[in-house]
Amino acid sequence: MAVANARKLAPRSVLAADLASAISDRSVDVLCPIHPTFPAPMPQACNVRFDYEPHVALFAGPTGLEIYQRLIADAARVLKPGGWLL
């Protein structure tokens, strides 16, 4: 999906990494990550198919919120002053 969006929107760069691990401190104006949002494991009652993405791209920990703690810390490190986390 990221590749298709990059072709369509033509950003200056698209980076595949574990959140912002590959980004230098204070080096970006905008951080717009594609991150996992489902709790792991998913409740059996959910009728959701996961045929196209690896599980690491979908599941964000026991509550589904753990990823945000890491993301906020990474964003604080890599964003330039006045930068945006989207």
C-alpha cells in the first residue's frame, strides 16, 4: 500500500523501517507512519481477514496501543522543531 501511495502522491522519500529507527535525530519535517493498530491476539469474535500483510505490520501488542508509546518517543527524537506527526 505504501508503494502505491508513493507512486500516486510522489513524496520526496518513503522509508520502510521499524517506526523511525532509521531516521536521524531532528531530520524530518513530517512523520506519517503506517503502523500496526490491532491488539494481539485478535478476539475470535472479529471477522477480519489478514491475508495480505505480515502479522508484524498489523498487531501492536496486547492492547493495540503499545505502538503509540514508541511512536511518540521516536517522533520527538526525529522531528525538526515545529515538525508534524500525522
